[in-house]
Amino acid sequence: MAKLNRIRIVLAEHDLNNKWLAEKLGKDQATISKWVTNTTQPSLEALIAIANALEVPVQELVRQEEFNQEK
């Protein structure tokens, strides 16, 4: 499975963790863990909420190189 998001990297860059994001979004930590490890991908709405919580553009959370390689 392609690693489509950079949530783990952006959390680390902001010195934050999964627990913080789970509390901020009102989500279960297991859900956040699945997103961070790229086991599952967040919905578009969740991705926007994550970007807002981290105060970054949505594009910063998406791995562009994965899409470019498929073309």
C-alpha cells in the first residue's frame, strides 16, 4: 500500500503526538494511529480537520511524489 499521507512527519515537525491530535479532533487514538501509519487513509473531511488542527495547508499532509510515480 502506498504511503499517501505525511501526518506522522508533520506531527513530529510540530513536536506533537497522536494523543494530542486525537483529543483535538475528538477521534479515537486507534483511528489516528491507523492514519499516521498509513494503514488507512483519512477522509477528505478528516484531512481538512487535521490540516486545520496543525495549522498547515492540506497539501502539506499529502505525499505528492506517490501520485507522480503512478503517472
